[in-house]
Amino acid sequence: MAEQRVDVMVLGAGMVGVSAALHLQQRGRDVVLIDKHGQAGEETSYGNAGLIERASVFPYMFPRDLTHVLRYALNRSAESHYHLSALPVVLPWLWRYFLASSPHGALHSARAALPLIERSLAEHEALIAQAGAPELLRRTGWIKLFRSQASLDAGLVELARAQNFAGVTGEALDAAAIAAREPNFSGDFAGAIHWPAPGFVPDPGKLAKTYADLFVRHGGRFLAGDARALEQDGRLWRLRDARGEAIVAGEAVVALGPWSDLVFRPLGYAIPLGVKRGYHCHYAPRGNAVLHHPVLDADRGFLLAPMDRGIRLTTGAEFARRDAPPTPVQLERTLPLARDLFPLGDSVDPKPWMGSRPCLPDMLPVIGRAPRHSGLWFDFGHQHHGLTLGPATGRLLAEMMTGEAPYADPAPFSAERFG
């Protein structure tokens, strides 16, 4: 049977894995990209709000106020839902998430992630320019909508905090300004904040595929294969692709998002990777209605985004076993509310989409060398920011693997932080 020898095999062709493969390729490495689908962007990288979130300088930490916690515990919130049967598995992770979300822990995570967030849009812009696909990035920013004065006041505090922490810009909008930007909205609003810095991608799955095409166009190989078959062979790493051909590499990168544990756990790593599941569905707008920005309804817990396929309605987090059957109750709860806000027509999808966000308790990814295996590297756990951070963390990982001075301190992202 034939055998391919390469410098690096990257396991997983979501936004994170494709970006790592591209950055390694740009630094002269012979790279093969391997994914079970044989296509890029088929899982978590497809189903998101499409935001390159340059303005989200504070990670999504566990809420500390009792009102939010009680609302989530009752399991009736659009923002959060849990499976009762999954609590024995989910609760220990949630407890670690809660502990890491202390004011000190949240500030530590924000400071660690800031260099990545600050580079996120620029790294995407560079790859989009190389791919010759400017139509895949819009500079509209996004709008956070508030229905009560209390939530607006909290949002303005958030804006001031982001401005002081990282110089993030934002514009407060009154009802007239909201109507000017989104004339098809209905409802009474206390106000809104327009965050202009983030980029918007109207087809995230297509962007991942475009980056993968760029990788192949520059000589990279993209193969279908099962990452669970990865084996260490002395100082090398070996895996057979879907055709049975052996791929042998000096280094391997685990970039499998919420499935990364299928590789690292058998190798003896007890990294506390959890998942936040989420759902979306696309709807046609009624009549001539147009949505100009992605919009988060902060009080009602849903987001609408003007994707190429239609208006995408996305939900908050669902805490469940990763592979449990879908339960899109959050979509059912929010669809009538979304139709009150914007004239949504019929669904254009045969059924709701479900995906899983890979999360570590401190809401920081694992990026860097596997401490007990020569030539093994990790690049996973990007929580809500896989689309945002894929190229930025791909660059950081490639710099570490090729001996360049890393543009950000990699220490906060090491696997060793979990013992």
C-alpha cells in the first residue's frame, strides 16, 4: 500500500484547522489536511452568527448574578437550555466554568485573549485577499438591541468597559437611529449599540471552503480520513486516509473542535473540554424586507443575521451530551419573538441545524505542544469564537511550530494549565 510522507498532518478542516494548515504552508511546511467529511467547514464553522468579533474583548463567562442563574435553572430561557439526563456529565464542567468566571479569572482570560482578538480581523483580511474573495467579508458591524432601560444601561457599561480596556468603538442608538438603520423592525426599544469594528461573513461555511481551496491551490493536500486512527510510530505520526493510504508525518495538529477529545483522551490527556450546543434555521424575509446588520435582541436572547441563504435565526447555548439527539426548543421559543421584530417568512431549511461549540472552563483555547508526546500539537477549544480566531490562532501555532517569535504570549493557552 502506498505511503505519503509529509511534514505535518492537520486533523480537522473547520476554520481553525484550515487556518493552521495555511499558516504552516506559508512557512514552508509540507502539510496534509484531513477531515472525516473530505470537505471544509461542514460542522461548527458552518453554523454561527458569521461575526469576526473584533469587538468582543471579554469572553462569554458564566453569569454571577442570581437573577440570570435562577432563570437558567428553571430551563425556560431562550439563552440557555439543558438536558436533565446530561447533568451528571455537564455539572462538573459547569462548576469549573463558574469558578473560572470569577472577576479575577474573567479578567485573566480577557487579557490573555486580547492579542488574538486584536489580530482576528486583520488575519482574515489577509487570507481573503490571497483567496481573491472580497465578497465574503462585509464591514457592517452588528447591533445589540435593548428593550428595557435596565438592559440598555448595562450595555452602555459594557461599551465603556470595552473602550477603556481595548479602545473598542461603539455608537449608542436611540429609537430613531435604530429605525434609520433597520427600517423593517417593529417594537418598542430603549436603545441599541452599534459595534462597527467586527466583520460579517454572510456564508461562514463557504469562507472555510474558500480557505481550503487556497491551501490546495498552493500545493496542499486535502484528504478524507478518520482522526481516531491516529497512531504514534516512533518519532512519527501515522494515519490511514479513507482510501487506505498511509499518511506519515513528523508532526500532527489536533484541530477537531468539539471532537478533539476523541484523539487526546486515548493518549492520556484529561483536558476538560466541554460543549455548548447551538441551533440555527434560515427564513425568507417577507415582501421586500431587508435586514442590513446582524442584530442581537439582548432581552429576548436570539440573533438574526442576513446570510446569503436567508435570515439566519440563531440560539443561545444548550448544555447536553455532544452526540445526543437535537432538541431545538430554543428555536421554537424564539421564532415568534423574532417574527415580532422582523418580518420573517417560511423556513428555507428542511430542518434546524445543530452544532457544538468546543469550550474550556476559562473560555480560552488550547494552543501549543502536547506535553507528553513528541511532535503532537493542539489547536482547539475556541468556544464562541472559532470563526473569529481561526486565522489568528493558526498563525500563533505556526509560529510556535516553526520557531518564530510568537506574536502573542502562548503560555495562557497551554494544555499544562489543567495539570
